Amino acid sequence: MGDLNKLTIAEARDALRKGETTAVALTEACLKAIDSADALGAVAHKTPDLALERARAADERLQAREEAPAMCGIPVGIKDLFCTEGVPSQAASKILEGFRPDYESTVSGKLKDAGAVMVGKLNMDEFAMGSSNETSVYGNAINPWKAEGGAALTPGGSSGGSASAVAADLCLAATGTDTGGSIRQPAAFTGIVGLKPTYGRCSRWGIVAFASSLDQAGPMTRTVRDAAIMGAAMMGHDPKDSTSADMAVPDFEAMLTGDIRGKVIGIPKEYRMDGMPVAIGKLWSDGAEMLKDAGAEIRDISLPHTRYALPAYYVIAPAEASSNLARYDGVRFGHRAALAPGDGITEMYEKTRAEGFGDEVKRRVMIGTYVLSAGFYDAYYNRARKVRALIKRDFDEAFAAGVDSILTPTTPSAAFALGREVSDPVEMYLNDVFTVTVNLAGLPGISVPVGRDGQGLPLGLQLIGRPWEEGALLNTAYALEGAAGFVAKPAKWW
């Protein structure tokens, strides 16, 4: 079989079981692709020896004809936010330089136990703070898609390395994390599928924390079927995470019938933003028509507190980040600044954090510390928490009224150029305008590639589902994917 690195998870799984290929051959194809793709900056830490060791173990498992899990022998990339035993896990930050954990995150451990093969740790925005993968200590990750004129484009953030690696066929799938859209936005920018599960479906244990009440891991894949397969392998109860839900994980792949007749799809009027590009508006309308043609009912709905989502998110997320990042002090692990004679512990903290954190992380830590301070806690943080409750109530009321899922754009534009001047950080934060509500409400959401803009760049639509009903959400996404028929791939230039 040629181009093994271009197979989907489902295709590779079936080929492995038929004996048409091996996990070692699949892994070698991906490692070769990774070695020729340094220009993309997608892979932060290559792990070829470990990958081949796990691939050989997967082949033994498959040859023993034991009931091997669906992910057995599948080469995947792991976002650098996941702690991986003995492998650098820096969260793309200088302050965690040299950190090699002696334990495995629950999610990467589940994939490892299922026989998946880690081919490398993937680039990302520092501490998952960013929408363009330009805040990484490793340098920018680059989108394999190029616009007319050839400018280098962002793959999105913070899971930009994961999106770039999957879109460029460096691995068959990758893990991502989503705090305000960091799986779905880069998926849309690179023409792949990104699933953010219900908060509590995937354990957060061993994932470097950004905002603990918002963070959620999920799969980034080429197809909806692959998201169902990999998502099921990542999910499940974990007693080490107090927010992990003790609920059975269904067989999501078996639920992919494509039959959505009678399902109600909500179209929120508040998501029709001023200045929305024509291509995005048309894509949204076309997507609604596709679902209608598949037998779904399209219903206009209102989510009135959507307008307050971005400000509420950018109070809550930095507040939690300022608390979580306080542990990085140069004492226990990672980078420690050189001290001058007479410097004490206070100077060590100050110098270490000044050197170790990038500008965006410092900005968010300062915002978070400010909104949690004595004089401003009620004015900002407490008020944002109340707004969050109202946003969740909007969704609860829509679902109670019979809506099964909600269709929106994933992003307000296609991928934009790297290195563009952004004088106001809020301009970059606006990339999350369609995605942050899902995290604030703890709901499952998925981005599906549906079309392309006038420059040939991919565009995605987002489906938002009822809590804990990832199976139904994936099935609606499967119907949308089938109707859209998106099969475009970036032309190789790297």
C-alpha cells in the first residue's frame, strides 16, 4: 500500500486487521513525512525510537489475534500540553525547559494502552494561550494550506501543531485541547475535523492546566468517523480527576448512521455578526440547507447572552490561569534564572517568571491577577461567573425546547497570515467569538470542513450538541460531512 501516512484511522485499522500493512510500516511512513516537514514547525519533539518500539508491540498484539482496540497500531501526534513519560513536555514554554515527567497523562495513557503509536510531541501556543500558534517557544507552526500569493498562514491555535500535522499527513490523528476553541478553530483553518467533548468526558489529569473549568481534551482527525473512533479511546472516567464524569462511553462509531430525519437544528440569530465575510455567511446558509435536505428541521433560535461571552471568557480564563501558573517559580522543575549576589527568593521568582513566560502568558496572568484582586473580584470575576450561568441557561432553554444541535460558523474568517501586526490583543481574541460559548457552557462541539473561500482556503462549520450526547452530535456531523463532500488537500510545498 502506498502513502500509508495519508490513510484515515478507519482505513488503517481495517488494513492492519486484514494484514495488508503493519504498524511498523505505518509508523515509518509517518516518521519519513515528519522528517521532511520541518518547514511546518508542527512537531516540537520527535520520538522515532519510542514510536517504532510501540509499533512493534502493536504488531505483536495484532498478530496474536487478540481483541486489539481500534487505535492499536495507529500513529498519532500528542500536543505538547500532555505530559508523556520520559519525553519533554514543555507546554511550548521556556519556563518548563528540560521537564521530562516520570508519569503519563490519563488521555495519552489511554491511547498508549489502546496500542496507539506516539510519533512526536506537537507544537502549540505557550500554555495553550493563543489563536495563531505564534506564542510558542519553538517558533510558529505553519498551516500546510497557502493562499494565492503564497504568504505563510496560521494553522490556528492553540492546537496549531496538531492541526498542521494532521492536515499535512504527518500522523493519522492528533490530540488537542480546547479552552475557548483551541481544537475547533485550528481544525477549521486546516480543513480537518476537531471534536471538543462535554466538559468532564476526558480526564484533565496530566494535562498542563490553563483554565481548569474550561479545559477539555479531544481528537483532531481527518474524518468524523475517525473522531468517533479516537474520541472513544480518549474518554472515560478517571478517579484522579475530580471533574471527570463517571459515565459509560458509548460506541460512537456504531452510532454513525447519517440518519438525521426529524432532528431539530437551531440557527442562533446572535451569531450573525456585523462584518461577517460573505463566504462565511454563505457557508452557514449552505450547511443549513444540506442538513435540511438530509431530513432535519431548521429552526431559528435565540441565545441572547452570546454577546457577553467573549468578555466573560477573557475574565474567567485569565483568572484561572493566574492561579494555575503560580506553580511555575523556578524551585521544583523547569527553568530557573541566574541570580546575582544578594538575590533572595523573591528575586528568583521575579527573574525566572520574567525570563520563562512569553508576553501573551504574562499579559493573561496580569489580567487574571487583577480581576481576582480584593477591590475588583466582585466587579469582574464574580460578574463574569454570573454571565457564564446565563449563557449556559440560554443553551439549556434551547435544548429543552426541542433543539437537538446548533449550527454556527466555526471561525469569523479563513486562516490569516502569520506575523501580521496586531496592535490590540483583543483583535486576536475575536477569533474565538463563535467557540467560547461552548466552553463556558461545558457543551460538546465539533468543527467539520464544509467548503473553501475565494482563495481556496478551507472553512468549517460548528455543530454544538446536548451535554453527554457526543454520539448524536457526531452523527449529525457525519451527515453534514457526507453532504458537503469536502475532500480537498493542501498542495505540498514544504
